[in-house]
Amino acid sequence: MSNAAENLHQPESYTHELGELNRVEAALAELRAKYGNVPDYATKEGYSEGKAAIRELTKYRTGTDKARLAITKPHRDFIEQVNQYAKGLIGEVEQLEAPHRDAKKEVDEAEQRKKEERIAKLREKLGKEVTSYLDTAVGLDSAGLADLIAAAEGIDTGDYYDITKEAEDEKARVVRELRAQHDQALQRETLAAEREELERQRAELEALTAQQAPAPRPEDPLTEEEARATPFDDADLGDPSAYDEALADLQAAGLEVSQAVAVLAAITQGRVRYVTASLDLTH
């Protein structure tokens, strides 16, 4: 088989082809001296002189362009031959290359599907082993949440492979949320304990005052000071919210918690019907 490249037309020496361009270059100095200044086209003489300049310069311009095309034609023909020759070779190589690419693509796509399936399973595992801690946390007290936080912090993310970074981020998020829930549970439990202690102190004071207080005497007339005092309606003190509001009012008036509880105990027992700004709790 002969080499097709040997049959391509190759241009000869550039010396002859460049002769016309060299002639134009040699004439440039004379053309600049002759036509470098633009005449006054508004005058008859200037207009005529300018037209002559345009005719001669146009000849040089078009002549130079024709010379360019003549010089480059064999080269352009050669380039076209090279392009066609190379395109044929490329087509032959592509025919050999295509089945290899198709076979590789099939394997790559199968591997990609396996990877996507593997990642889907890992994410399902992540949901069961890490994210599910948030579901487990529902309803737990602070102690239970503390144990859950310790367990979550001990999660090993080393076997999540393709999604290790995603697993680490999810673990960090779960631990943050559990800690926030733990802090909220602690606050609720502290408030509940304080309320329970106040209730205990109130019960103790009520029991103590019940033992020490004389029997109520509703038939006693009101003193002048009691008559001027604001009546205190104790009808709703059995309601915990009303009791708490009354307790808060007495504390706002300057009483200690124990004093306020004693006053409310006396009211609920019928021993006090009116409250004035000045209270004597020594009796």
C-alpha cells in the first residue's frame, strides 16, 4: 500500500511568489511621499488630485490582494488535501476505538449504579444508626438524654466509606440537637423542683398555722382598720393558678415567700378576710 502523504501537492520555493509583494513594499516609500497628505477635496484642483490618488492606491491595494491569493492558493490547496487525508485516517481510527469505548462505558455505568446503590444503603444505615437518636430522645428526661448523648458521641463513622464526611456531619448535628434538648429538660426539671418545694413549704406552713390558730370568729365585728381595708376575695384560692397569682402579689408587696404562704393559709382557713398594706405576722 502506497503512502498517500507522498501524493500530496507541496508548494515550491517562495521566492517567485513573494516577488509581487516585494515590489509593493519597495513602492511604499514613494507612495507615502506622494499621497501622504490629503488634498482639499472642497477645491476643484484638490478633488481632481485626490481622485487620481485613489485610483493609483486602489490598484496597489487590489493588486496586493490578488498576489496574496495567488501565493497562498497552492498552500490552501495543500492544507485542504491534508485535512481530507487526516479526516479519513481519523475515521478509520474511530472505527477501531468505538467498540473499546462502548465496552468501557458499559462497565463504568454498571460500576456507577453499584456505587449509587451502595451510597443509598449507607444513607439508610445512617438514618437508622445516627439520625434515629432524635426519635429515641422524645419524652426522655435529662438523665436519659445525658445517656443518649454519651452513646451518640461514641458512634463510629469509620465504616461509612463513600459518605464518611456526610456521616460525621450528621453525627455532629444529632449531638448538638440532643444537647439542646438536654438543656431544655434540665430547665424544666429545675422549675418543677422549685415549684414542688414551694408547695411543700406551703403545706407545712398551713399545717403549722392550723394547729396554732384559734377558732375563727366570724361574728366579731370589723375593726375600723379592717373596714377601710380592701376586701380580699378568697373564693378562687383553691385554683392553683389563682393561688400562684395571689402568692406573687404578696411577694410583690414585699413579703418573703414563707410570709406570703402564711397569709394565704390564714385566708383559706377563714382567719383573715381583709388585707392591708401593713401586716403583722408575729402573732
